[in-house]
Amino acid sequence: MKVKNLQLHSILNPVLKIITSYILTKSELQLLKTAYTYGFFEKPRICTINDLAKILGISRPTIILQLRKSIRKLLNTIFYE
């Protein structure tokens, strides 16, 4: 099963990168990538909103707004387009 998943990942990954580059702005993509890389989406969370704000030099409210906006764009694409 893992081999099949790896094959699927190797096929889909380039396609998903192209699609997300059309859906998200560069700053939204950078924010999501940073959040993912630093463990924001892990359970328990490794990186907090405050950590992301410091790392990216962006205010906490802006981080929250941009994360919600970016995730909403991706979910709209999956569920409604």
C-alpha cells in the first residue's frame, strides 16, 4: 500500500503545486508552507500563531486572517469548483 501511495504522490504532487499556485497568492502559499514546516498543523501544535507572526514578521491578526483565507480558498476548490 505504501508503494502505491508513493506512486500516487509522485504523480499528483507536481499537479497540485501548479493548481495551488493559481489558487493562492505567493504570500498565502508561503504562509501555509511555513505553518506546515514549523508544525502548526501538528497535534499537539509545535508552532503557534505567535511563533508564525515572529518568523514571518507579520502581525498575529494578519496571520489568522491569511490562514483562514488560504484554507478557505483551497477548500472551496475541493468542494465547490
